[in-house]
Amino acid sequence: MERSVAGWAAAGAVIYVLAGIVSLLAVALVERVLPADAQPQAGAISLSIRNGLHQVAWGGLAAAVSMPLGRRLVAGLRFGPTGWLVLGVGLTLAGISMFLVNELDRSRNGMFDPDHIGIAWFAAPAVIAIALASWATLATPSRDARILAGTTVLAVSALAFALLPSVAGAADGIRPDSIPLAGAFLADVGFAVLATVLVVRQVVAQATS
């Protein structure tokens, strides 16, 4: 069982990366069939919306591929309401965070450029990873859930790393135009804490049962 769970975790990491690429290509393909005046444009809010929706598509695709694979590798998986709620909330927060990161840069510089944002750009992908890892952990029925719990901890660590410069900047004061993004990042941190608590409870409950 432990090897099966470890295999699913390893496969999940690969799926996470590939889903990010494939979903981006899928979004670009959808854009091509839209009327010219409806396509996302650099310097417009439409690009921020597109990039936010991409986060949701990314996580959704990764979950859709991971679930049937997990059922083949790990016996007794149960994707319950709590896990789906955690996944849904996480992907929503990731989309909102990416949208607001884009919009803040657009409002200050006229158009979004990841180079302007620095590693804070990785906050939304980290939230996706937290959502997927905790969703998978909550579905795992045995003590081997601790392997997947470890991936959740890694994802939470990635979020902390991505937000560290923003925390240092907030110590000097938050500009009014940064308040929405600061609120989103705070929600991301709250989500990470909640996901960690749920995962730890899952591991402890399974270990004592």
C-alpha cells in the first residue's frame, strides 16, 4: 500500500506540471475561436481574467487525471465532500490571487509582466498544489496518508516562500491599491493553515484507528 501511495504522489507531481502546460495550451486554443474583440489583450483586464481562470483549469485538469489513476493505484480511495470542498475553495483562491496579482501590476505599469511581480507570482500555483495535495490526502483511507500529507507540507512551504517578500514589504505599510491583493494572500495563508489542520487530523485519525 505504501508504495502505491508513493507512486500516486510521484505521478501527481508530474501531472501537476503537465496539467499546467496543457491547460495553458487549452486556454490559448479557446482564445483562438473567440472573436477578435473578445480575445484577452495585454494591458486589459481581459488578460487578468484569462490568467485567473487558467489557475482553475490547471487544478481541475490535474484532479481529473489524478483521480482515476489514484483509484487504480490505491485501494479504497474515497473522495468525500470535505476533500472536494477543499479543492474547490483552493482553486477559487488561486484564481482570485492570480487575477489580483495581474491587476495590481497592470494598474501600476500599464500591463502585466511576471518580472514586475517576482516570486509572488508563484503564490497561486502553490495554492493549487496545496488544494490538490490535501484533496488527495483526505481521500486516502490508510495510515499511508502521511506520504501525501508530506506533499501538502511541501506545497505550504512553497506558498510561504512565495509570500515571504510580500510580508517583508507589508511591514513598511500596505499601499491602498495593494489591499485587495493583500487580502487574497491572507486568505491563501488561512486556506493553507486549514488544509494543514485537516490533513494532520486525517493522518492522526487513521493512525489511531
